[in-house]
Amino acid sequence: MSTENLSDQEAIEKLKTLVDKIDIGILCTYMPGSNKLHAIPMSRQEVDDAGNIWFLCSSESETYKNLESNKHVTLIFSDIKNYNFLSIDGHAEVSRDQERIEKILEQNERSLV
């Protein structure tokens, strides 16, 4: 198990490499008024240059509702074939950036063709 302490750009590049290879991660949010986890597999849409991992979810989903009341999240990525594992604790932000949402939806449509 690697416990490297990477800094700044080196850490972001390693994060991008791992998350892009693994793609599906488990996004854990916390239920309102509780310390119980809600865990759901999510496909990452993008890892940006700042190291932010972007996901797309419905404003009707339990994940979205949980994030409205508690921004703390845990992300878990696992590639057992290559023994790559990543666990990230952090805070999520809900974005309603319509331009970014449309870009992601467009990219997803192209990848299905």
C-alpha cells in the first residue's frame, strides 16, 4: 500500500491517472440528521486541472438531497486487477452550471455511438 505524500501538481496528476483508469467510484454521502452513509456507484465525468472530480446526478436523487444538508463525502475507487485503490475524504459542491452539464451530456452521448 502506498502512503505517498504528494503535493500540488504531482498529486493532481496521480489522482487524474488513477480516477481516469478506474472510472467508477463509490460516492458516499451522509443522510440528513444522521451519521449513516448512503453509498452509490458513480461514473466520474471529469477530473479537472485543479483535481476536482465531477459527477452528474439528478436533483431528485437521494445523493443530491444528502449533499444539500451535508457536504462531507468519501470517494472510494478500486481497481482490484491492478491493485490500485484510492480513498478520498472531502467536501462536495453542488453546481448547476448548465453549460458544464450540457457539455458532459454531449460527451456521454458521443461515447455511446
